[in-house]
Amino acid sequence: MSRTNKPVNPAAQNSLDKMKYEIANELGIADAVRQNGWSTMTSADCGRVGGHMVRKMIEQYESSMNKSQS
């Protein structure tokens, strides 16, 4: 199976990009990203952003599950 950077839902791309920059801001690397782009960031920084994104998406999903079960 090949890897791709395309989201499963293409309509979600803008929301994912917004979340990515919000998390970069929380981690204090947003200025560097804006000035130099993502390609200049270390893999550790990119991994940190991705990890936080996954954690936040899981929290949102679990929260929506709790609301629907109530």
C-alpha cells in the first residue's frame, strides 16, 4: 500500500492545515514555519506536531461519542 499525503476527506484539508498551524503555535515553532516553511523543520518537530494532531483528533472523537451516547 502506497503512502499518500492526501486526506481521506479532501474537504477537511483546510481544517487540518489550520489545526497544524495552531499546534505549531502551541509548541512555539509557528514563526519558524511561517518564515521558512515546513520543509526546513526537523523531523522531530514535524513528528511532535503530528502527534499532537492525532491526540487532539482522538479527544474530539471521544468527546463526540460521549455526547451521542448521552
